[in-house]
Amino acid sequence: MLVPVGFVAWVAIDEGWAQLAPLIFRPRVGELLLNTIGLVVVGVPLCVVVGVLAAWVVERTALPGRRVWAIALAAPLAMPAFVSSYGWVSAVPSLGGLSGGLLVAVGAYYPLVYLPALAALRRLDPALEESARALGHGPVRTFLRVTLPQLRIAILGGGLVVGLHLLAEYGAFALLRFDTFTTAIVSQFQSTFAGPAANALGVVLALLCLVLLVGEASARGSARYARIGRGAPRPAVPHRLGWRAVPVALALTLVLALAVGVPGVSLVRWALRPEAWAAGDLLSTLGQTLMLSAGGAIAATVIALPGAWLAVRYPGRMSRVIEGAMYLASSLPTIIVALALVTVTLRVLPAVYQTPVTVISAYVIVFLPRALVSLRTGLAQVPRGLEEAARSLGRSSLGAKLTVTAPLMLSSFGAALALTGLGCANELTATLLLAPAGTSTLATQFWSATINADFASAAPYAILLIALSVPSVALLLADARRKKTA
């Protein structure tokens, strides 16, 4: 995980401060810094507000058709950010800047907060909220003082993943002509291939990620979120909205229209053109995408498990350092991760250069936080006392984990696989640079058509990407809506 970070540090040391300082302290970097920080500072809270409120409405109110709303609100996760950007740009060519970036980013990434918040709400014991209501708290005060604090781990985890995505996103912002550190680094690498200006920007971007990691770790605290006590939590009694159901439904409709409605209509419009389906390699491209994304999802989930276990069961300085290392590299632009792996494989392991092993390694580095957040959230809600009870009945430590903890985390494993699989299938830059010659994925073929302004030819690949994402989104939604039975 630290190979890309080591690559940036090595290049920075090799270049020297005397050469890097003029490249960092210049007006262009200040402009990129304002754009990137503005995107994160505004985008993450917006994703949190939309995601948490949408989850609360679905899970805690009697909104008509709330089961349909629960599914619909997760739908943007099936549409990659660069596909959404493609839809918006082809529909509104003038769209761009920070406002355009926020429009696309919030619509694409709020489900990363919505789904963990929905899962946490579904597993909360409603007796706490009912006690607050019995003591005179209204619905809003109960939500702010009782419900919201119990969602902290889901909000912080989802918000962190959103922030890292905003720092590393390239395709969506490149199409919108909105310059961030990532788009600038990619442009620099394309023109000078690991030139000093790109490396200087990479150092600043890594520092921004470090700020996010420290902030999330500090805000997370050490509170326990597993339910203790006798009995099992019962379903919450949903709040009746009355006349407020109409504006709430309109607000949710607006969110979905902006997130998937406009880009979806634009995509269908291009797909209906006769020349759109002229490409003859769709099935082959789909097969290669499935193989690479499945390999990356399995590898990332297996590697994330020890980190999640340490973070939840053995919190401390060392576990936070290890967990932070897992997040740090994923914040770097994928092109830096790819070039770091190119450098290392050529110098140390030339036999794996441009093989599926290198591609899957890049997927693991980039998408490990998705698996880590899912597993950490699931493990945090499994009472440790259950394992202790199993051991007191004669089970070994490993046997207790396999027969007690693992079954309670099955849905979290499924969520981790689904989230990382989605990311791997949609990954663009690493696949372009690291895949064996002749490899084509849905994302790379889509991008190749889009940059040539061939929107019609790009539409089939985008549709297949969305179709490929649907099972993963369905699995994530099923996990989020599954009640904890322990």
C-alpha cells in the first residue's frame, strides 16, 4: 500500500526542495488548491446531508412507497461518475466549474453515505429514540441528540471514502473542464511522464489526504456501537409525515432527477442512434471486465480484513497507523499508483509487468478503503461478548470467530465485495497503463470513444457498465436493509 507513497517521496527527494519549492508555491497550484479544497469542503457535507436524510426518511418515516424509494436512492451508485458527467456534458455543454463538479460528484457519491447510514439505522435499537420522545424530545431533537450520534461511524467512514474519491477523481472533472490536482497531474504526466511539476502536485495531494485521515480518526472517537443487554431490537415504529410527505417526495425526486434522470435520458438518447451499437467487441470487453473486477474485489476484501479487525478489536496507535496507510495511497491519483507500480515492477519484478497481477494490485491499492469501511462497520456492531461466550462453551478462539463472528459479518463481506467490484469495473487510468496488451474493459472503451467526442459509440459501453453494476448495488442495498439478528 505504501509503494505509491514511497514513489512520490522518492521522486520528491530526488528532485530536491530547491527544485520543488518553485513548482509548489506558484499561482497555478494555489488555484488548484482552492478548487480541490472547495470540492471536498462543500461536496463531502452535501453528500453526508443528502445520504443521512435520505436514509432516515426511508427507514424512520411512513413515506408512501418507501421500499421503492430505498431502491431508487441507491441507483446512482450503478452509474459511474464519469458516465454521469458524460450525460450532463452532452445534455448541457456549458456545464463546468465548481458548481458542475459538485452537481456530478454529489449525485454520484451520496450513496456511499446513504447505504452505511441506512444499515446503521436499521440496526439501531429504537428503544433509545422512544425513550427520548417519552422525555419530551420532538422528532428533530431526538434525531440530532440520539439518532445522529449513533450514526457517527457510518457517517465518518462514508464521508472519508467520498472525500478520497473527490481527491482522486479524474474522468468526471476532466469532462467538465474543472481543474483539480488530479486532472492537473494527469495532464502533466501525459506531457512529461513523471516530470517534476506532476510530482510536486502529487506531494501536495498526499498531504491533503493525510489531513482527511487525521480528521476522521480524531472525530471517530472510541465509543462502542454494538448493542448490549437482553433481548433483541424490534422494528422501529415509523413516523407519520402527513402533509409533509408531498414536499419530502418532491425533494427525493429532485435528487434522483439530478443524479440519474438527466444523465440517464442523455445516455438513452445517444444509445438509440443506429451507429451506437456498431462495435463488435462488446461481449469480449464485458468478459475481460468481469475477470479483472472479480479478482480485484476478492483480493481487496481479503487484505482489508486484518486491518478492520485491528481497528475495531485492538484500537491504538499502531492499528491507526496501519489503517491510515491503507487509506493514504488510495487518495493519490490512480495514474501515480499506476506509474509507481510500473517503476517497481520494471526494476524489481519485471515478470509481472503488464500482467493481471499488476492490474489487480493497483485495484487493491485504490479501492481497499471501500472494503475496509464496510468490514469495520460490520465488525463494530458485533458484540465481542458473543465470542467470549462461545469460548467459555469450549470453542477455540479461531472456532469462535468462524462460527459466531463470521456469520454475523456475511452481509458486510458481501458489501465489501460489491463496493470494491464496482470500483474495479469502473476503473480507467490504472487499466489503461497496466493491463496486458490487447486488454479492453468497458471503462477504457467508453473513455476512448468519449475523448474522441463519439458520444454515440460510447453509449453501449456506458449501458453495460451500469448493467454490470446493478447486481452489486442490489447486494449493497440488501445488506443495508438487512436487520441484525444477534
